[in-house]
Amino acid sequence: MKSCFITGTGTSVGKTLVTGLLASVLSRQYRLTTQKWVQTGSDHAQDIATHLRLMEGHVNPADETPLINTRCPYCFSLAASPHLAAQHTGMTINIGKIKNAFEALEQQFDVVLVEGSGGILVPLSLEQLMIDLVLELELPVIVVVDNTLGAINQSLLTLASLKQYKLKVLGVIYTQTQANTNAYILKDNPHIIKQFSGIETLGIWPHCTNLNHLMPYAEKSAEQLITRCSERT
């Protein structure tokens, strides 16, 4: 199992939930931590805190808390693209700081699951997109898709960008953030996206208010993820 980057087709598609639940399952087998390079919409590491809650029982929070600034190098209160959220506070995101933080975690853990901010093409600065840093760190990618109307176009655009950058895509995990999505759409989206992209499905997770009910889906996705990571690039 390798460190990997978890992106989405946009914001609020379930990346934090997927990252936390996968981390909860995989931490049974690996020394694992999570990372969020840039948290926006909060002045603290809100998504990392969610990961920790979902990983409860599998990690010791006392061991993780001192690493909070490494696990989340940047936090900005403005809910916006990372570059704009940083500009709003008069700051510029230092790519070197993020790389150093990631490399420090890789020295301490077997696996680092990095949750992205928004989609793969969001800017970190006026010179660099998120995808540029993912490429520089040679991270394989998991794509999280909200399985709803519009998912086909958003997914194929995201997957096309990853292919253009020659990044390895481990697979797609479909979430369902809305309870009332048409059943025909739910069934067709994963099929047609795989048909046109050739990318495997790592899991189709249902809409669920009780996160415990999602654990079997996370376990199945984690199992497939381990298999995909072991395959040759």
C-alpha cells in the first residue's frame, strides 16, 4: 500500500468522509495518517479533526495531535480556492512547506492519505495548480464522485486531466450526498464513466446518515485499493 492523493470532481462531494473511513480501515494494517495540504473555510484543521473522529479506536489522538501543523500546513477562514483564501489573508502558499510536511509524515508513517481541496485543478498559487504538486510528489490518485446528475461530465473532465498529466488513477469511489437521486442515474453513472474512461470503480457508497452502515463499503473499497496499489504502474 502506497501513499495516495484523494481528489474529487468538486467541493462537497464526500472527500473528507471517504478519506476518514478509508483511513479507519487501512490503519488496522498499516501505520497510517492523513493530511490536508490546505484547509479553507475554517481557521483550524477541521477536516483532519473529522478524519480523527472516523479513525477513533484505530489511532491514538495523543500521538496525532502534536502533528497537526504537519498534517495541515495551511488553514484559511475564507471558503474559497486555496490561492484566493491565502490572498485574502495577505499570504502566499509556500509549495516547499507543503512538500516538507508531506515528506516528514512519510518518514514517520507507512501510508499518508492526502485529501485535496476542491477539485484537482484548483490553484494553490498564481503559478501552480493542485495537480502540479500531486505530479511532483508522484502520488497515485483516487477520485471521489458525487453520484448525481452532472457526474458524468465532471468525472470525465477530471479523469481526462489526470490522464493528460500521466498520473496513475487507482480508481473512482462514488458517494451519494443526496437521498433523492434518481435510481436510473445512480446505476448508470458508474457504468458510463468506466465505459468512456477505462478507470475502475473502487466502490459505490449509498446515501447514509449512520456512518457505521458505510463501514462495509469502506472495507470493500480499501481491499480493492490495496490490490490496485500493488499492481505495476
